Amino acid sequence: MSSADPRQAGRGEAALLSVRDLTLAFGSKVIQRDLSFDVQRGSIFAVMGGSGCGKSTVLQSMIGLLRPRAGSILVEGDDYWSGTDAHRAATGRRFGVLFQSAALWSGLTVGENVALPMQMFTALKAAAIRRSVKLKLGLVELDEAIDLAPSELSGGMRKRAGLARALALEPDILFFDEPSAGLDPITSRRLDDLILNLRDGLGATIVLVSHELPSLFAIADDGVFLDAQTKTAIAHGAPAALRDNCANTQVRAFMGRERLDDDSKATAA
Amino acid sequence: MWKTSDGFAQTGLVMVDEKRLPTWQLNRNDGCNRIVLGGDWIADIGSIPDFPQSSVDGIPPGQSLQFDTVDIGRWDTGLLEFLWDAKRAAITASLVLDVGALPGAASKMLALLPGSSFEPRPAARLRFRPLNWLGGQTVDLLAELGTVTSLLVTILTGCAFALLGRARMRKVDLVANIRDAGPSALIIVSVVNFLIGAILAFVGAVQLRKFAADVYVANLVGLALVREMSAVMTAIVMAGRTGGAYAARIATMQGNEEIDALTVIGIPVADYIVLPAILALVVTMPFLYLYGCLVGMMGGFVVAFAMLTVTGAGYLHQTLDAVPFSQFVFGFVKSIAFALLIGGTSCHIGLKAGRSAADVGVAATRAVVVGIVGVIAMDAIFAVIAQVVGI
């Protein structure tokens, strides 16, 4: 499969997830076009870019919520969007997703939120599920909240509960949409550490959408930078590398939190 | 992650088709306590053994607890479940846990897990204390009465201002609400009232024919519709249709912090949301009632014409004779009262709702139930008043 595509051969055969010439659009409004990148197994991959550049849309397409207008998303060489819905759902069970607002099901307790995927997709008995749920909540330091309702949790706790739910089916790939949005610096830092530990401990591959620079520098080891004007990727690489030696001034300015030259002139005038 | 069933193996792990059951054994030799692990530790198999606290009984505190993982096959969070048990047991027995022999990833994950076990406290048993219960209920009732009264005052003053043309609500909202509550409800109001009129005529026809009083079907249908049925049925339809929608809409706004945003900006919720909603009902319901009477009488006429020897002119004449104008006024006033009741309760229930998706459902259900029961109860009160006043 991989040898058939010359570009893929160039960028490493072991890519767990490959995006090829992806074009995403809502109606006639194109969000991103001709987007290509590879996510290596075991890496923490960041989808970066300014507000409104389509980061979350790209993520939506990767997790099966938005069908691409053109191009493909390959999971271990298997075209995710070309198969039947059932095939896509089966692949999707290898994914764990932490949504931006955690998206906990409000009618269920925290424990039931984590247990539901296991009840639906494994043959485990109730006691084994309960034990597994406790472990997953323990990993995010929420085992005491197992019987609370989502509405009783703080924002950070909700995020962690969402993370525990994402871990429910032992996913290969974890997708995080703005994991540290709305969290204070300390909580956000702890979440970063947790993400690193999960990658190292569970061997999961992590794709995250974020524009929180400190967190990006701390955890991401590869990434892609999307641009709202040209509507495609303008840089590839680890966030720290992009900050220090990216040819594109716009990317460097973003990563270094600097003002672009013409912007500063405009402000001065 | 560490699964091989779907043809995907984590690097460094051996692919085996058959899963070996996880096994463990605690060897104690001269102060060296070693848990020997073997087999595959996959959570999906569902046969992860427990590590009972009793297995570390008798080990003197301060000694170390080690692991031997040479025989271990594949593992995932299933192994962690067992290791967590061991960690908690070791901490309870004041043993030193030596994780050196564990796979690096496993010891990292184990470090994330808390050392103490949390067992949820069993819920306190509810004891029935009649006085406490009565007191609580009374306080709740008074509080509810207070909020309802204040809402009612706001609504009535709002209505008064609206009549004077000095309301603080937006006209577009009122128009949109009236369109939702009025024209869109015509079809269902027509169907219900037509059938009610037909049913009344049918029941009446069977009885009245025995006395050759065929033409009095018109009296029966006319009076029943104008005085009771049309107003009540229209109100029940509106409680289910519009009252439920109001409660659900306001409860959803509550969940999205939209109500909070209004409050912070200083737009009174009563003016912006509640008043247009209630006024729309107050404006449309009386006319829906009149329309319902007309359609119901047509339903009655169709049945009477088909079953009995009644002419169109005779039926009309009989109806006009039987139903004085005051009955229409009575029904009209009742409809306005029902509209206030449905609008007020459903908005109040929506505003009071919680912030989750489930709460929206609860609010909508409660609004419909309270609306329907309230309409019927209020109708009974009106019946008594009418009796006393002599309408």
C-alpha cells in the first residue's frame, strides 16, 4: 500500500495515520485544501494554527464526523472514509476522543460515562467493567468522583473525566480537541504531564488540536501548521523547531507570540 | 493499544493467537517477597485476578514487595488493575513496593494511580421523619408560591404596559411568538375540535332520537362546545404543543448560559422571553377558541346531517337560539385565563430547570403535565363560579 504512493514512501512507512490531499468544505466554503501529513506511531502530533483556520474541522474529519470533499485519511494504510459506515465505526473504536467541552453525557454519572462504551462493545461482566472504570478514573485521579454527576464536576475534572472515557476502549489513537482550553495554568500543566504519561505508559498515539503554546512546546513532538488565508498547511514539524527555525515568518511569529512586522507598523501608525 | 486481535501488534510484543490466562503467585523467602506474574494480562478477557489484601498478611512492615515479570505475555490496563490492587495492599500493610522489575510503561502508569482506595460511602438510609418532611414541603411550597407570585406580578404589569403600548419587549419577538402559537396551531386545533363536535353529536343523536328530539342535537353540541369543550380542548392542545415548546426552549437557553448572558447585560428575562411568549398565547388562544367552536359545530352538523333528519338552516337556527352571547364571553374569558396559566407555568418551569440535557426533557414533560392538569382544574373552578354567578 505504502510503496504505491511515492510521497508516503518518503515520509516513513510506519505512519499510523496519514492524511493525503485532504480537502474539507462546508457547502461551497472551502476550509482546507490539499492537506497532507503523517502521524507516526507513538508520537504526539499537534494540529496548530490561528483561530478559524480549520483545526477543529480537520480533527472532525479524522474522527469520522465530517466526510472529506476530496483526498483520504489512511489508518495504517486503510482508507478510513472509503469503506462502509460499519467499517468506519469499527476503525473508530480504535480512537479515543476528548472533546473540547468534554461532552460528558449529562444523564449518566461519571463512572457510567466511562462504562458505557465497555458495556456496548466488550463482553466484560459488570464487576470487571466497574474495576476497569475505576482504574481509568484512577489514572486521571478521579476515582473518587465515580458516582458523581458531570454537572457536579469542575471544568478541569470534566476534562479529565472525558479523558478517562476516551481511554475506555483501550484506543490506539487519542484525539484531543483543545485539551487545555479553559483550564488554569497549573491544571493545564498537569494535563500535559498526564498526556505524556499516557503516551509513554499506554503506547498510544496522540493527535491534538491546540494553540496553547506552552503546552505545545512541552508535549508535541511533531505537527502541522494550518493557515486560514492559503487554506492549507504552511509548515510541518515539531512546535519548538517551528518557533526556532521555520522559514515562514508568519509561523515563527505565531509560535514566538510576536507581532508580524506589518502589524506592528500599523499599530504604531 | 496492545491488542493483536485486529492484526495490530505493538512493537516489542510477541504476537500469539491464543491468549494465556493471567496467573500470579506470591513467593516469600527470608524477607524477599516476590509476586511472580505469568500469562497475558488483557482487560478484555475479563479474568484479571484480584490481589487480596490477606495475601500480604504476616509480612512484617518495612519489607519490600517485588515483581517477577519474566513470564508475562501481552498486557494492557488489565495488568494495571492487578498492580493497583498490589500497590494499595502494600501501602496498607506498610510494605515497600519495588517496581524496578516491571515494564517501564507499567511502572509509569502505576505511579499515576493513587495509593489509597476510595470506596464510596453507602448512601445514608432514609428515615421517615413526618415533621421534617412536612416542614420541608411547606417551605418549598411557600418558596414556590413566592416565585410564582412575583412572576405573575411581572407578567401582569408587563401585560398592562403592553396594553398601553409601552412594553419593553421587542415587537419582532411578539410577532414570531404569535405566528408560532396561532396560525401554526390551526390545523391541530381544527382536527381536535371537529372530532369533538362530531363525537358530541354522535352521543347526543343516539339518545335524543329515542325521544324524537333530533333537532336538539344542535343545542347539545353548541352549548357543550362553547361553554366547555372548545376552550378546554384548545387549551390542552396548546399546553402540549406550545407550553412544552416554551419550557424546552427556555430550559435549553438556561443550559447554554443564554439566560445568564441576558441577566448580566441587564435585559430582564421577563421582558425579553416570558412576556412575548405569554402575550402571544393570550392573544391567540381566545381566537383559536372561537375558531374551535365554529369547526366543532361543523363537525356536529356533519354527524347530525348524516344520522338524523336535520336541515342546515334548522341546525343553524337551533344553535343560535340555544347559545346566548354570554356563553361566548364566558368561554373567551376562560381562554384568556388558560393562556395565562399555560404560558406562565411553562415559562416558570423552563426558568427553574437545571442545566443538563436531561433537565430539558424533565422541564418539557412537567410543563405539559402541569399545563393540562392546571387547565382542567381551572375549568372546574370556572364552573363553580359560573354556577354562583348564574351564567
